[in-house]
Amino acid sequence: MANFTIDFNGFGTGGNATTSYNDSTTTNPTVVLFSSAAITSANNNNANDRLKTLVLNISNPEATMAFGGLGSNFSVSFNSTTGNITITYIGGSGGATSTTWNAALQSMTYFNSNDESPTTHTITFVSATPASGSYTSSTAANFDTINVICFMAGTLVRTPDGEVAVETLKRGDLVLTTDGVAKPVRWLGRQTVSSFFADPARSYPIRVKAGALAENVPSRDLLVSPDHALLVDGVMVHAGALVNGTSIVREAKVPTVFTYHHVELDDHSLILAENTPAETFVDNVDRMNFDNWAEHQALYPEGRTVSELPYPRAKAHRQVPVYIRVALAERAEIIGAVKSAVA
């Protein structure tokens, strides 16, 4: 089988168990899954809704994959573009707890179905409670943990030729920054979210209603991911931290599957999305979480560093300055959001 590396990620927002290996040297890897207690405490939520899928990512997909050994409780699919092997629990009744998942998921075999004499490899799954030093606090490669700065499709971004939908931008297109400079797009990332598996607080878009921040800001309702920062009165505030239940709300009804779109320039900049200063990519998230991250890797095999703008950043509601909360409450009343209060 061709040489490539597979990064196996544990699920649960508490951390990953990652094993990178090369087929030429490691034939039968082991993937460590969290125990029930570990997942429940890591997510601080009901684990049942989060244990329906596990995604293993092949960093350099070259093969047509065939799978076996999972039994009737699981289905498996392979996306040769993203390199994602998705294992979904389909057995049993009701929600799949980590206990039932771990008991049922024991091993998986795979091979390159294009090879004349394919070599079969076996992945063994084991359960373990995270031990000190064994796990890192980073984003797991599944639908459960989304930590990206992105726009929903249809968001209008200002360019020298007018406003265009973010999903229609291409590498090399020019966009306007808040100080009027035209800068070329260096990469456009896509992040697909399955609402069936996603944590609404981490993944569902935030709706900033027209005029919620200032007169004509946004010019239309703006939909962004919760961790996407907007410049509000000199502070970079994550959209999720701005939620007040009236003029800025978390979407409750989303499609079963939806896609976020991300804009990367040469530097961390502020562009105008629906006439609102919104940040472009900065190196505080992992590009590997994007569906098309391999495109970025091909463009920049040595990687690229994007330093953060020198603004204070508020990631949580409690970090939002009181003067901003007061101003948002006043704007909510002006635009007719009936229930307003300074949180």
C-alpha cells in the first residue's frame, strides 16, 4: 500500500488520542477511545447525542479504500477528497452511550481495493480514561467540535467591484478591508457541519440582526460561526459572546447539513461582511478541521503564519465590556427587539 499517514483522533472536546503512522512501518495501529465518564465530564453535557460518529483522517489520501470487520452495528464511509473515514454507530435502540459504543467497536480492517494483491490492515479500538500526559487539549476531527471563524453562505463581502456572496469568492479575488485597502484572497476554506452531531453552542450560527451593532451595521442580518470575531467599539468580540437573546441570537433551526465559508488573506485583517467589520483567518484555529484543508497544504507545504491584530479580544459574554453591552441594549430597542437588557 502507498505510504501515507493517518491521524486517529479520539472524540469528545476534552482532548485527543492521536496516533500517526506510516503503513510501511506500522501495520496494525490502536485507536484509544474515551470512556463514558471521560466523555461526559469533557463535554459537560449528555454524551448520548455525541457518540454517533467517529472520524479518522488520512492526511494524504491516495487509495480507494475497502473496509470490513465492523460488524452490523456500524457503517463506514470514505471521502477521498478530505481523507475522512467516518464510522457511524447504527446498532441498538435509543442513544448510543460511550459504553455501548466502546463495547461494540473493536476493530476495523481496510485495504486499497485498487491493488492487485492488497495488504489488509487492522485498526484496533480500545477504551481508556485519559491519563495525565496522554491527551492534548485540541480539536477532535469530528462533527462535535467546531472552532472556526467563518461565514454562512450568502453573506455579502465587500470587494472593489461591489458586494459578492462569500461562497463565490476565489483565490486571487480582491476584497476590501475596513481601511479601504484591496487585498487578495489567499485561500477559501469550507467547513461542513452536521447538525445531528453538532453541539449547538459551539457550532450553530449566530444571527446578528440588521442594525444591531450600529446604524446600518450590519446592513442585513449577518450569520457567522460562534467563534468568529467582529470589531465592536475597539474590541474583537466573538459572535457567540454577543448573544443577548434579542438583537443577536443563536439560530435554533438549521439545516441538517450546512457549510461555513472562511476567508484567508496574507494577514489577519478586518473585511466588511454585510457592512460589518469581521476578521479573516488568524492562527488560533486548526486548518485541518476544514473540509478542503489539503488544498491549503498543497499551496503552502511549509505552512504559513498569520499573526493576530493588536485588538483586545472577548471570547465569552462575561468578557464583553459593560459599555458595549449597554450600547447593544440601546440598539436592540431602536431596531424593535422588544426584550432587551444589559446582561
